[in-house]
Amino acid sequence: MRFTLEKKLVLIFLLVVLLLSGAIGTVLTNAYRSELMDVRFKELSPCIDDVKYLISVGLLEYPNSNAMKSGMATLLENYNAVLLLLKPNGEILHEVTADGIMTDVGTKSDLDAGALEILSSGSQYTRSEYYDNATQTRMIALAAPVVSSATNDVICIIYLKSDMKKIDESYARIMSKLWLPVLSSVIIGIVLVSFLTFRVTMPLKEISTASREIAKGNFDNTIDIRSNDEIGDLAKSYNIMAKELAKSEKMKREFIANVTHELRSPITSINGFVQGMLDGTIAQEEYSHYLNIVSAETRRLNKLIQEMLDLSRIESGMFPLNNVPFDLNELIRRVILKFSQTLEEKHIDLEVNLPDEKTMVLADPDRIEQVLQNLFDNAVKFTPQGRHIGIYTETGADTVQVSVQDEGQGIDELDLPYIWDRFYTVDKARTSSKNGTGLGLPIVKKILEQHGQNIKVTSQPGQGSVFVFTLALYKNVKRETGI
Ligand code: ADP
């Protein structure tokens, strides 16, 4: 049998209720029983005084005189107890029968040595609930010594025994009134606990069903958040998780579709040209032209694969940063050098403004080189012949701001938010960005995020764009960490 949460909670509740009511019930009923016994002892107490009075007027001397007999009979009737007169050593002197006649029994009473000692010292002796062998019932007993005022000796002991009938009856009366409220509170408790567990388990069941749906690939299931408690929090977290999974699944699908598309077009064109050369459709004198295209497509394929690898490595954390202090100015100059031939070919005027002699930053130089290269590559690529490109640094308190500015075609406001997405290219036909993969800027953004920095872009279509990013200055890091 499966023990559901509901069953477990109800069982625990029942167990707790039983244990608690058992403990409280025992304490309370014991206290009540002892209270009832005290009341009975108080009831019996005047009987002792009455017997003492009868002794003082000659009970011991004339036990069976008519006056004494009727006096004792009245006492027995009033107090409903067994009345014994004992010798100081505990032997029974007289037992009073129902009509008040004293019978001389002459046997030992059931009072033990300890009780006799208390009595001989002049004190009263009480005995709470005990099993009386003579009457074979449960009894309580009260005994008091009668002391001679002349000699101060104990003359005799008045011994009263009462059965528990009155106490039991009053106890049973109370108990009969108790079970109804106890039972009803247990039933109400079970109903409440069941309701509460239902409220807890229902969303859990919903989450469990929805999780199975997710496992099947259905990410659209969300859970209604009804409560503002831990269960509500769990449902909220579940919904966030489902949304994120759906997003990542969508991204995965788009990524695969994009990759397939990006790989297919160069391969198709390479295949077409090679096939054309093999079957003679392309004349031999045109080979060099088409082989140049094949070579460019192969380079693009290579770049695409390399960038995809880089991006996935950065995202999966396989590209840990190797942060070291280095001179950013020197790195910028090195990157510019790589583009010198293209800049010359396109007659692009480059303005470099690095105000400080050295700009020491703490970052991974290889990754930052990639950032500069990708930004510079775009600037050169999208800037027409004879225009202007600029690269500037501006040192702040903690960071240095690097701007790469161009007078290229610019980016439309509608496209701006998407240029950081993988495979996003404004020019879908890739006429002006033939070598573009749409992965350059996502890599730039990821690298800067890895460094805890950010990049922003402003652009005017037809006028140009400015990409601005920051890097942590080395001197500040040095001051903070005390290196
Ligand atoms: P690509 O390899 O296509 O350049 P990127 O991720 O680097 O990929 O850039 C994505 C798109 O953003 C580019 O295709 C282009 O449309 C636009 N873009 C990026 N930089 C510039 C720029 N400096 N000027 C104009 N458009 C740009």
C-alpha cells in the first residue's frame, strides 16, 4: 500500500492527538479522582468527631445500650461507611453493624505498622484508593486516635472505611460528558487536517503532472498560483522553470535551424562550383575566379565553426578567463595593424585617440583582442570606401571606456535590440556582409559579461554607429585588493 502524504499527515495528527489527549487525560482524571477522594475524606471527617463525642459519653463502657446503638446506627446511615473501633495496637475492638450493634471481633485490623505509628503519635491517617481484601472492593480509609485528656494516651482508634461507589459514580458522570467534545474535536481536527493536506497535495499533484508533461516535451503547462505561501512559491518557481525551459528549447530549435541554414548555403555553393568544374559547365579559364569563391566560402565556413565553438565554450564555462594586467593601448594598436591592409584598400581614414601613454587594465587579453577584432571587423566591413573610423579610450575612476566609431550604414532602431542575438544579421541577403556569420556580436557581449562589464551601441542609419564598452582599470583593482 502506498502511503500518500495525506494519509501520513492524518496518521501523524491522530497519533499526536491520541498521545496528547492520553497524557492530558491521565493528568486531569488523576487530579479529578484525587479531588473527589479529598471531598470524601472531608465528608467523613465529622463522623470521627461524632464517634469521639459518643466515646466521651460512654460508648466504650456501654457499647450496646439503646442510646449508643441508635446513635451509631444514625452515624452509619449518614456517612455510609464501615466503622471500626480499634485498640491502640490495631486489634479490632468493635465493628458496628447496620443496626448500630457493636460486635466484638477480636481480630487484627488491616492497618499496618506505619499507619499505627502515625496514629500513636496523635495524628490522623488517611489511605487513598486501595483494594480491600475483606470486602473485595476498592476502598478509601480514614483513621483517628482517641486520646485520653488525663494521661495523653491513645485509648482507641476510630477507623472508617468507605467504598469508592460515590467517587466512581461522580467520576463516570464526568467521563460520560467528556467523550463527546473529545470525539467531536478529533473529527473536526481530522476534517481540517484532510482539508489542509488536500490544499498542500493538490498543487504538488499538479506540479507532478505538469513535470511529466515537460518530460514529454510539452512546455506550455503552467500552474495556477492560488496561495501566498511556500506551496505558492514552489508553483511560482515551477512556472519560471517551465518558462525558461520553453525559452531554451525554442533557442535550441532556432539555433539548430540557423546552423543548418548557415552551413548549407556555403556547402551548396562550393558543391555547385566544384561540380561545374568537374562536368565542364565551368570553362577552365574561369576556374581561378570560382576557386577564389570556393576558398572564400571555405574560410567563412571555418570562421562560422570556430565562432560557434567559441560561443558554446563561453556559454558552458569552458573558457575560463585568464585575467592579467596588460596595456590596452598596445593591444588596440596590434589589432589595428591586422586591419591596415583592408583600411588602405578601402581608403578608410582611421583616427586613434588614446590619451594616456599606457592604459593598464585587468582582463583576459586574448578575449579582449577577440572583442576588439570583432567590433573593428564590423566597423571596417560596414563602412564604405573613403569614410572615417575612430577608436577612442576615456579613463574614468574605476574603468576605461572604449569606443569604436564608424561612418558606415548604421543600424535601424528596430534592428538594434536584436544585433546581440545569435545569427542575427540586418542584411538577410548578406550582400554587404558576405563574410558575416551573425555570431560576432553575441561573442563580444558574452566575453564582456564574463568580465562583469557591459557594451552599448548607438546608431544612426546612414550616418554610422558607435559601440562603447568598459574594462576594469588595473590600478583600481590593485588598490581594492591590496595587490
Ligand atoms: P556579422 O558576422 O554578420 O557581422 P555580428 O554579430 O558581428 O555578425 O553583427 C550582427 C549584425 O549587426 C550584422 O550582420 C550587421 O547587420 C549589424 N552590425 C554589426 N556591427 C555593425 C556596424 N558597425 N555597422 C552596421 N551594422 C552593424
